[in-house]
Amino acid sequence: MKKGLSLEHAVEAFAGLMVLLSVVLTWSVHPAWMWLTVFVGVNLFQQSFTGFCPAAIVLRKVFGLKTEAELAAG
């Protein structure tokens, strides 16, 4: 049984939060905030091919999150 939030799920949650935030900022502040959505989407797309995710690096270092494999191994 795994314990806690995995790094992979934290990255997905963070990306979703950033997209929602950019929609709110685009609607309430300025249309240029839509570029935040583009940035998040591009990062998710390139991460699917390269495996490199800056958000994952930060989440691991700051919050000490572990990957699904690390959580399963104990």
C-alpha cells in the first residue's frame, strides 16, 4: 500500500492548478495570461517525450515527494 502523494500526481495537480489559474487571470485581469496555459501545455508535452519536468524537480527538492515506484518499494 502506498503512502502519501506521489511526485507524478503532484505534477498533474500542479499543472491543473496552473491551467485553472491562467483561465481566471485571463478572464479577470488580461488576455495575455493565456500564455501561461500555453507554457504549461508545452511543458507537459515536452515532458512526455523527454522525461524532464522542472516542476517535478522543484516538488521533489522542496517537498521531498517520491515517485510511484519509490513509494511502492517502501
